[in-house]
Amino acid sequence: MMAGYLYNDVMIIGGGGHAKVVVDILTQQKTFTVVGIIDKQAGIGQYIAGIPIIGDDSSIEDFFGKNLINAIIAIGDNKQRAYLYERLRDIGYTLVNAIHPSAVVSPSAQVFSGTAIMPGAIVNASSLIRENVIINTKVSIDHDCVLLEHCHIAPGCTLAGGVTVGQGTLLGAGVTVIPGINIGAWSIIGAGSVVVSPIPDHVVAYGVPAKIIRYLD
Ligand code: JB3
């Protein structure tokens, strides 16, 4: 028996509120066994949602060497999640998906690695969900949408058909987007906004209808 971990063991990076939801999902998904959390602040010996803290980021390479090869980044901040995703991918980790059993994901949709889909979410026909995305609680993604890497669709958002959301962009809680709209990369759409026209990269936009409020560097 090779020392170390089993093929379906998984570790979670991040030990906050989002991680608690991801633990819930992975537990109910029954595909993986959550064996530990790697957190920046919490110390070894502490527990989050019943899962032990097994180290901090300095131990990530070691765990891979001990045959713990599956991970998911459970941190809401898109920039931090993107950085950690790329670091673990480069080490050789398999970034797994956490898809709640109550989520409805069309068989013609594609979901790439490291993505979390929360309870009650819907991903409709022919949508493309790239790596390390968060589709949060009760989100509706309709047909032919494209969600690029590291974006976060917060709880209760509704995306009509053919919407594109750029890399690293955050749609705040309850955002609605009408069909065919293109939202750029690394932008922030404020909670409750209604997006009826294209949004460029690197802006903060909000309101009904959503308007660009300021540019991000
Ligand atoms: O809105 C909803 C439904 N969920 C939000 C989620 C998407 O984002 C949630 O309400 C929060 O706004 C946020 O959840 P998150 O990321 O769990 O936030 P917080 O509770 O602040 O926990 C972040 C955790 O990640 C803390 O335990 C940090 O110590 C840890 N962390 C931050 N940076 C890190 C790093 N852990 C590691 N291993 N490495 C890091 O670089």
C-alpha cells in the first residue's frame, strides 16, 4: 500500500464561508473524500466544517509529493483564486469540480476543471463554463452562455441566452443580463443591476440599467 493518500482524496484551498459550502457540496456529491483544508490564517489542529486544517500554502508541493493530487480552490476573491488555480495546475494537481446534486446542468453544457456550482443553480443547453468559475446559489445560466476562467456569478443572478462573461469578472448578487450581452474581463457588476448593453473590461458598473461608474486599473 503506497504511503500517502487515495486516488479520490481531495484538499480544499481556503477555509472561509465559501469553503464551508464547497465542503458541503463535495460531501453530498460523494465522488471525493475531503481530507483537509489549506488555509492562510487558520492553524493546523483547527477544523472548518468538520474538516481539519492540514497546512498553509507552503505545504502545497509536499502534499502533491505524498500523492494527494486532487484539489479545489474555495476562495471567493477572483484574483486570489486565479493565482492559486494556476499555481496548483502548474504543480500538477487535478483541479476538481464541486457540483451540488440539486444543480441542473444540461448534458450539452461543458464545465471545465475547478468550477463550483452551488445548490439550485441551472446551467442550460450548450453553455460553456471555463476553469475555476463559481456559479453560486440559485443562479440561472441560460443556453449558449460563455463564462470564462475565474469569473464569479453571485447568488440569484439570471443570465439570459448567449451572454458572455469575461475572465475574472464578478456579477454581484441578483444581477440580470438580457440576451446576447458581452461583459468584459476583470470587471465588477454591482448587486441587483440589470445589464442591457455591453460592458468593457476592467470597469465597475451598476444600476438599472447598469452604467459604467469607474474604471479599474
Ligand atoms: O456570497 C457568497 C454566497 N459567498 C461569498 C464567497 C463567494 O466569497 C462569501 O460570502 C465571501 O464573500 C467569500 O467567501 P470566502 O472566500 O470564503 O471569504 P472569507 O470568509 O473571507 O474566507 C477566505 C478564506 O480564504 C480565509 O480563511 C483566508 O484565510 C483564506 N485565504 C485567503 N487567501 C487563503 C488565501 N487561503 C490560502 N490557502 N491561500 C490564500 O492565498
